[in-house]
Amino acid sequence: MTPIAALSSALADPETGWGIGVLGAIGEFCRDAGEACEDADTAAGFRRVTPRGGIAIRPDHPAFRLIAWEEPSPAAGLWRQGAGMCLPEAEAAIGGAAVVTELGPDTMALRPEDRGDILFDMGVGFAHLRACVRTADPVLLAALRAGAGTPLFDPENPGGAAILVASPHRVFLSRLARIEVYQPIPPPDGKSPVGPHTHLLPGLLRAHRAHGATRPLPEGWVSCLDLYPAHPLRDAVEAPRPFDPARHAAFQALLADFGLPELRAEKARLAAAVRANMAPAEFIPAGDRHGRAAARITLRQLGWTEPTLPALPAWQVALEPAAAG
């Protein structure tokens, strides 16, 4: 499968979620099956727009690489999975600001009626990301302009409080994609709405990480858009569901095409050892954290796909004693 075909297939599946962001700042798009959705696929890319939000994807950069990944979940027996449209950091840079910055009318807005509204970069401090708000509200415009040139979370900046009150559209931009969120911002003690939404978490942003340390991406690369295909054990709102072999097989096929070769090899090595009844003590672990994580993930997956393997309990005790006990 080509990367373009994989993206097109994922867009056709309402169970696939999408995100642009970094650790502490993310815009997310998803849609319900049967929800009204404007589709527009052209030679330049893909676009989906619903009453709650929208996404546009431009997979036209020559250095673009689709990288599928898995990482262990803190929950016993589970794992996370996804894929990123990735670029080297220098190629991904779009001038993302570290202070509130007015960008002018959003002429590239997904809906014509929004193209005269003014876009402001909220200044999360990553060159490859513009996390923005868009508005024509004169009160919010005045507050954002008053705080321009200073960090959004500066106590003297009136923009942060004004954004919470006005709840404008949020627009997250990268070199390869755009996500727009039209749903309101929840109050500080509320929950994010189901469907397209955003998160802006100052505590996590202070770590200044493009992604979590457990995500296996090549050094010097960043994701410009993440996709989250249907998980075999969790639904779109992270509620448990019975193990679905078809969903699992679908993502493993994506991983076979776009996963990092060294991690695919490590998964195969661990699975072969368990199936051959090798004693865990005879297995030489990978020398890096992502390789060791791939082994743990494989063991968790075997617990669902091949639970009767005779050696499996011994491996579970050896690799994850807390979960096994």
C-alpha cells in the first residue's frame, strides 16, 4: 500500500481519529458514522469538513514519510497505536511562534465564510506547529492584539482569559495538514466535547517535547499529522470493547508497510521465541528502549491472539511480572 492510499483509506473510516500537535498542545478531528461531511479530494490533497470541525491534508512534500508506531499503554495488556505523517525538523518548520502573533485573515480556511476572520498564533513555541485561534469578535480581537508579542500564559496577557470566554474557532497548522475545531472550549472544570476538540496544557508544554519519549520516531523527525486507526480493544472514546481480530489485523498490515524495520524485526523475533517454547532467560533483549517496548507489546498482543501458547505464562512473568502477578 502507498502512503497516499493509506491516508485515503483512513479518511474513509469514521473510526480513525486525527491530530496535529505536540506534547501539551493538540487539535483533534474525528467524525461520526453518518455525520454530514463535505468531502473534497483533489490532486493536491484531501479535505473533510463537518459541522463540528474539519481537516485538510497536503501529502505533497517530497520528504514526507508515513511512520506507523505502537507504544505500551500503562494499562495491563494494552498498547497504543497510530501513524504519523513525518518530516525532518528543518523541513517541517513553518515559523511557529513562542508569543501571541497576529497572522492576518485566514484565507486558507476550510469554509468560505471563515476566510475573512483573523488568525492568531497562540505561541506554543514549536517551529513546526502553529496552534491558532480565529475570530472576528471585536472584543476578542482587542484582547489578543493587546497581548501580542508576549506569551499567552503570561499573567499580564489578557488574551488567555478572553479566549476562554469567547471560545473561538481553533486552527492547528503544520507543513502537511490543517485541523479546524468549531466546537466550544469547555470550562476549566468541564470535559472536552465528543468529536473535534483541542487541548492546551501549560504544564506539559514546559517540557518542550514534540512527542512523548515512548513514541518510536527517528531522531530529528517530527510528526505533522497523526492518525489513530480503530483499536482492537478500545472504541473512539477509549471505552473497552471485546478484542476485535479484524481491527488488529488491519493495523498490523499498516505496521508491516510503514513501521520502522528494526521494530518489526524485534516483534517477529520475540513472537518466534515464544512460539518455539524458548525459555525467557535464553532471550537476549534489544539494546534500546523502543526495541524492548516492541517485545512487551508483542507479548501483550499474543495474549489476545494466541493465548494458549504453552510458554506464554512464563514470558508474561519474565517481561511484565507486575501485570502477570
